[in-house]
Amino acid sequence: MTSTSDTRRSTAYQLALFTLAVIVGGAIILVYPDPKPAPPPPLPANVISIVAITKTSPLVGSPRIAPAPDVPVQFFAVGEQGQVPGVTAEVRTNNSGLAQVRLERGLYVVKYGDSGVYNIIVTKNSTLTITNYEVDKIPQSIKVLSLTKDWQVAPSDYVLVTFKNNISKKVLLSDALIDGKKAQSVKCRLQAGGEAELPEYEGAAASCDVKTIIEPAGDWDNILAVPGGVYIPWSQAKETLSLALRISYTDVDFKPNDEVKPKQG
């Protein structure tokens, strides 16, 4: 027979074991580590530095170079089946004309500015240089169509100009300047109404815009109204009539950093 004291010792022993199990189990629960989020994927290895500048070459004065801020630049990865969905990057240049992106190795289509497109192959850290040129060009020919009778070129006169794009890319012709003042185009008005409308113009704003795109080796001609405030004697017109066509175009250069030449000076 089991004595009462043995029963009590057994019961106390079981209670002690149960209490120990609860304590240990609770301790295990309390010190169990919290789940941690998965680490972010590594950044693409290749740093692409973007440099955007504007080079201005006026007819009068020295050429100027300035940073081009707020230029949008997009990168689209391209594979065997075309554009790779979701693999893109987009930046804008800061006030210093600079920006950076990280890209994996591969082929990319770069879109920059309003309509520029360029293809690059990324293999290492590289620099993408976007240079916008703003250049004043002299027309191929100038012919004054005078309406005045006082032997001088005046605001009621017209100038026929021709120009050929000798640059190996299309250019934007944005303005025509006579003595530094913007001249308006009247070519479309003349074509629509005939030369009978010439006397009615009298230096007022023209109905056409000079702005146009000229393809490589393309020819352009127009009839411009002499701006207000321009008066040049006929005897001096050929020598002093300063007429410039303002054109612009963009060049893009992409090179690994070890091939980029440091600036001189």
C-alpha cells in the first residue's frame, strides 16, 4: 500500500514539474525572436552620370556654355522581345545640369528633352552627356523687297532669305533676327492672298511663324518683315543689314567613365 505521505510527495513533485514546464515554456515564448523583413534587393551596379549643357554661339559676342537644368531623361530596357516591362528609370537634371541613375547591364533606349531618342549599351559606370547647341547662322542669300520711296530699308519693307542646313542632323529654326530684333514671317500670307496684300501690311504683326524643322541638307526660304525701329540707308544695306537665323540641335555622347576626358583648365 502507498502511504499518504508518498502520495503527497508525488503530487507535489508533479506540481513542481508542471510549474517548471509553464515557466520554461513562457520563457521560450517571451524570448522568441520577432520576424524580420527580407532585405531589400541590391541596387543595380552601374552608375550612370548625366551631364546636360547648353552651348550658345551668337553672331555678335563670345560663345557661352551653361548648365541645362530640368531636362527630363528616361531609360527603357530593351530585350530580344522589345522593351522589358517595368525596367525603367527616370530623372531630371538639377540646377547644375547634373543627375544620376543606376542601371543593370544591357541595352537601353534613352529619351531626353521633348523628343530626343538615343540607344546605349550599359556595361560599367558611364557618363551620358547631352549638349544643346543654340547657334546663329547667316542665310545663304538676302534680297530686300523695298516698298518705301525714301531710299532706305524700313519697317514696311520685306526681306527674302534662303538657308541650307549643312549640319548632318535636323535642326530647329526658331527665330530670324534683323539687327538683333525678331522678324516676323509673311510668306504664308503672301501665298494665300497674293502680292496685292503687301501695301496693307505696313509693318504689322505677320500671320505666320518662323519656327520650323529643317532636315539635313534641307533648304528653307521665307519672306520676313523688317522689324520696327530698323532703318538702314540703301547705300549701306548690303554691308550693315545684320540678319541671323537662330537654330538649335542636340548632340548626345555616352562613354564609360574611364574614357571620359577630364576638362582642361
